[in-house]
Amino acid sequence: MSSKVPPIILNNGVEMPQLGFGVWQVPDGEAEQAVATALEAGYRSIDTAAIYGNEEGTGRAIAGSGVPREELFVTTKLWNSDQGYDATLRAFDVSLEKLGLEYLDLYLIHWPTPARDLYVDSYKAFEKLYADGRVRAVGVSNFLTEHLERLIAETSVVPAVDQIELHPHLQQNAAREFLAGQGIATEAWSPLGQGKGLLEVPAIVAIARKHDRTPAQVVLRWHVQLGNVVIPKSVTPSRIRENIEVFDFSLDTEDLAAISALDEDRRLGSHPAHFNGG
Ligand code: NDP
């Protein structure tokens, strides 16, 4: 089955599906079923990370899916304690082995962890992996403008992607503008605001009723119209299927304005300037 999801073109010409499937907090034993359901529903992009502990389950689902490797877009992330040039190269091999893949589509530095001061060295290892053809695109996650400015000044491959927390309560307009100016794609993590309060906000529920859609579909459609890459997570088959059905309707100017008004600069996760864990 070909994907229902249109691609965006990364700054090196590689195509990345605009909507993918996130697997944070999915235990390894459940990841195989969840990813298999997503692949059956038409998802072709999967977002995992070494720290999620489910690269093996994800890899089993990929292997069992019958989807040709070249139709898939697989992302994983370098964990904080593996930062540093040599440690990064070793961690990449471990992730690839767990996923059972010959190459990766996108490798991200999970957090800048500024107190370690190793993200430039780690990224230089990414550049080697990229030059060696072992990953089709390299990028970062949770990088603020200051981290990206330093990275761009001290390395030669501009990151293809910055994956950051982004949802209607944290719209990240300044970051999005900066990333667009640098040719870096904005990828939204926790795009549904982790699914709780956000999907009950009256303005979102009203827009959903107006279009005969669900609140989650409205939020995902908002991301798509902004140009974000999105990676909603669900372990519920009906939701997995629902979340990819967002390419056959549009929000109008009034809907977009109502969602714009929900920005509260409210983070659910850690602040990248201060998070040095792991
Ligand atoms: P999401 O915003 O994707 O929300 C997931 C939650 O929403 C789950 O509890 C899920 O429930 C629920 N949900 C999903 N679809 C629906 C629906 N249609 N209706 C109602 N509820 C729904 O949160 P995540 O934090 O998981 O973010 C998505 C992905 O982003 C992660 O899986 C991961 O890949 C990535 N991420 C990256 C981070 C980083 O530091 N780079 C940090 C955090 C996330 P259920 O599963 O029970 O169906």
C-alpha cells in the first residue's frame, strides 16, 4: 500500500513523510503490535529512540511488515549518556543492530544537554555516519536557537530537522521562524499535547464538530497546515488509524486563528536549556 501521507523535502533533498508514528512510552513487547498496526494503516515513518527501549520491537514490526525498506523512513535518537564522538559511533551501531536495519533514515541528537558540552563532538560523528552513507539525514532534537547557531558555526552539515515540543499550548513561533530561515524542518513532539486536556479544549472540540472530525484530527491538521512534521503516538488501533486521516480536509482561516489563540507557552516536558539528565 502506498502512503497516504505527503512528503516534505529536507534540506539535502531527502523526502520525509509529514506524518509519522511515535513510540515513546510503548514497552518493547507492545511496540511490535503498535508499529505493525501503524504500518498497516499506511504510516511509513516511525520515530523511536535508544532511550525508549523499543528499537527491537520496532525492528521486528518493520521486518514482519513486508513493506519495502525504501518506502520506510526510520528515525532513532542518540541518548545523552552516549554523547561524544566515539561513543556516538558505538551507539549508532547498537541502535542499527537492534532495529535490524542496514541504514537509518534520520538520526537525531536527543537533547543538547549543554552541561556535558559534547553535542558538537557528537554531531561530528553524525557527519561521519552521513558521509559514509549509513544515515540518509542527520538532525537534532530539543535544540534551542543558541545550540543550533553554535552547531552550524562549528560543523559543516546543516541539520535537516529539529524535533521540538510543539502543540497548540506551546506553538513555538519564534523557533519555527528561526528553523525555517535556516532551512531546518520543524518536527513536533507531543503534537497532541500528550492527548489529555488539549483534546477537550472547547475551541478544538467546536472546530472538530464543525468539520465532523475528532479533536485529535483537528490538532494534527493544524500542524500539517503550519508545515510541521508530526509524530503522534497511540497504542489504540482505532486512534492509530484516525490520526493518519488528516489529508482530506482543511482548516479555514477562522479555525487557524482560534487555535493560534490557545498558545500559552506551556511546556509538558523539560526545558532544553536546563535538562542534562541521562
Ligand atoms: P502525543 O502528543 O502523541 O500524545 C499521545 C497520547 O495521546 C497517548 O496517551 C495516546 O493514548 C493519546 N492519543 C493518541 N491519539 C489519540 C486520539 N486520536 N484521541 C485521543 N487520544 C489520543 O504524545 P507523545 O509524548 O507520545 O509524543 C509523540 C511522539 O513524539 C513520541 O511518541 C515520541 O516519538 C516523540 N517524542 C520525542 C521527544 C523528544 O525529546 N525528542 C519527547 C516526547 C515525545 P493511547 O496511546 O492510549 O491511545
